[in-house]
Amino acid sequence: MSKNIYVGNLAWGASDEDLHSLFSEFGEVISARVVMDRETGRSRGFGFVEMDDEGALQAIEALNGNNYMGRDLRVNEAQPRERRPRY
């Protein structure tokens, strides 16, 4: 099984590759993605990493609150997105 991890408070310059290399020391990274604003193309300051369960738990424990690229990361298991009403 794999877990989806939310990574918040990312530095604006962080890339998908940065996330991948940061998390790869804890296990196999299936995917790593920084969420970009559709209109501006700039980072929204958060991303998601998918990796195996055991590595994910270790990464969350080790990286939550750690300083990375000048920012204290918020790292936890991603929660399903809430449904928003369409207008």
C-alpha cells in the first residue's frame, strides 16, 4: 500500500524534484508534486508526495516541523478533499 502525504509551507522555489529527493531518503517515492496556480504558474506553497506506508510514516515523523529551504515544513497524511458546492 502507499500513502499520500501533504507537504505544506514549502518555499516558493521548491520543485517536484526537490520534494522527490527530500523524501527519497525515507523510502521509495512513487510521485512528488508541487501544486501550481493555474493562472500564474507559480507555486501555491504546498505539494503532495506518494510513497510506501512504512517510508511515509518515517518521513512524516522526521520532516514535520523541520526547516527546509528556509521554511518550517508541515508534513502529515493527506486528507481527502472536501466537496465544494459549484456555483
